[in-house]
Amino acid sequence: MRIAILGAGSLGTVAGAYIAAGGQEVELIDVYQAHVDALNQSGAKIVGTTDFQAKVKAVTPDNMSDVYDLVLLLTKQLHNDSVLRDLLPFLHDQSVVLSLQNGIAEEKVASIVGRARVIAGSVEFGATFMEPGVSKLTTEYSHFKKYAFQIGELDGSTTQRLQQIQAILNLVGGTHISDNLVGTKWSKLLINNAFSGLSAALNTTFGGVLDHEISLISAAHIADETIKVGHANGVQFAAMNGFDPASLELNREEDISPSTQKLLQLMKASRLLKASMLQDLEKKRKTEIDCINGVIPRLAAGKDILTPYNDLVVQLVKQAEETQSVPEFEVNIQRLAELNRRG
């Protein structure tokens, strides 16, 4: 099987290293020439909660050739139109595009490459790009090896191709098949909204969000808004590592403390993670905030559901985008504190 990792940034470098080490033919594709050069010259080096290096092959998109049997899609949703249309000549009728993007991108992906080619997935580990050729694994290694991916067919069926892809991704870390992929993606969206959104809006790690009372309470409210909007749109949230995200819904004031305790337990293995959106702000790039927290107010329209916490996170991140700056924690935590006081 010929495999491509399209968007071989922090996560793709980790995946590519382990897939290549497992003996699979895999090509890491990225627009960053210095990164591609380093990968080809020195291999993919993974640091952080592990120390691992593997020889890999990398190319820029303009040097892609032949066709791929499996494409792991890890580019940002912002670029889907151009990226996917450019990918089409490198797909055959039976090619599979595994969408591992943040947010809920599958219908868009399917509209371009064809629904029959799409399998959806969720990345369950975190990584940070350090320098060309080097990615830092920020999830505890033992957790990473148990829970790296969830994947599933769009119709919830278990197919031979799904099991084949599971075997390949197991080379990276624990890969689990979901029969409720929509619910799986929404569960991942909930975590991204609460922690990636706040990490970007506050300029901190996931651990920084967990360690401050105001940001932790805000994460609980963001999760609650996501759950309420998901339910209003017919979503049944899927379990994550045995945990039911829907149990974070807040129906009364007394639910906040138990919810924050659940979040502390759920996210303890991801304390070192810094949101990719924050990394984008540091590089003065546009983020995916509209595809993450921005999904919630958009889908709340007409549902009589208020989403003030997601609204504020979108506002704070967009403000940083416009000023090409990184947020100040002490300034933006006060914005969240004001929202908490208004209740």
C-alpha cells in the first residue's frame, strides 16, 4: 500500500515516523521546504515524552507523483478547496482519504474527492512542531500507545478497508474503530473547543488551562455549550477512552464543580500540549478558529441556545489574528472572569 501524509506538520511527522519504521511505504508531504529537506536528510525525530527517530521520505506538494492508496489528511480546513482539488490527480478509484482534520470536515472533503473515498478519523494525541525534522510528542507515551486515533466509515459500518487502515495506524498508537463517527468527531470538537480554543485565547498550554480556576470553569462552560448545540443538531456524543463527554453537560450551578473535576482527570495526560492555533498565532498565521469554536454559534442559530463562552474565544483569537500578536494571559483571563461573574 502506498501511503501519503498530506500536511506533515507536528502530528503528521509523528505518524509518518512510526508508519515508516513499521515497514510501510509512506510519503510525508508538506509545503515547508526546510522541513522536507530535514526529514530527507536526517529522518523524522520525535522528542518530548519519547525519544524516537526514523528514516522517512518527504516531498513538497509540487513533487508528488503517481497515485496513493491511502492519504492521511492533516492539512488545515482553511485550505481544503485548493488542497483537495490538487490531490485528485493522485487518487485512483479505490483510494481512501482519511480525514484527520480538526473540526467536522468530512462532508466538505467528500464533496470534492467523492464520498466513497472518505473515511473519517480523530487524532487522540498531541504534538508540537519544534524545528525542521523534529516534532515533540506532548501526550504521555503510554496513553499515546493506547489511544492515538479513532476511525470510522461515514455510515458506521465496519469494513475490510477500515480494518486494514486500523492495522497501519496501530503502528503509530492504539487505533479504535467507531460505529458513531459523527459522535466521535463531536467529542473531539468538544475537547478542541474547550482546550485548544482556550490555549490559543490565553497563550498557554492545556495544563495552563487546567491550573487556573477561571479558565477551568470556562472550559466546563465551553463543553456545556458544545453538548447543548450538538444535542440540538441530533448528535449522540461518542465515548472517549471510556469517558462519556455528554456527562459534562451543565443543567444547574451545582454541576460545575463535578464537571471541572472530570476535565482535570480526562486531560491530565495532555497537560504539555499547546494548541496548534496558538502555534499559528505565534507564526502570525490565520487559525482554524472558525472551524473549531466558531462551529458552535453557527450551529446554535435558530436553536434558542446561547453560546457566550465560545463567542468570546472566537473574538479573542480573531483579535490576535488581526493584530498579528499572541494573547496576554492576564488580560484575557479577566475577560473570562467577567463572563463568569455575569453567569
